[in-house]
Amino acid sequence: MRQCVKDVRKYNFPHRTVVKWNALDNGIVAAHSLHNFKEKLDKWRHGDRTL
């Protein structure tokens, strides 16, 4: 990921979310539906990291 020189790019959506997306488990990213993704993400966020 490239470093940003200007604050405008530092706070845009892709720059903020790439690190967080890459930290997710493959089981969350490869969910079969949006509902399933949200359920797994909530469990992961609230400390139940065993999927």
C-alpha cells in the first residue's frame, strides 16, 4: 500500500479499509451471502474469533 502525501487521500475509503479487509479471516471474506458475511463479521468483531 502506498503512503499518502496529502490528507485528502489519507482519509478516503480505499485507503482506510484495505488494512482492515486484509486482516479478516478467509472464512469471512468467502461468505456465501451478504447475510452470512454480516453474521461472521459481527462474531469476529465481538471477540468470537473461532469460526
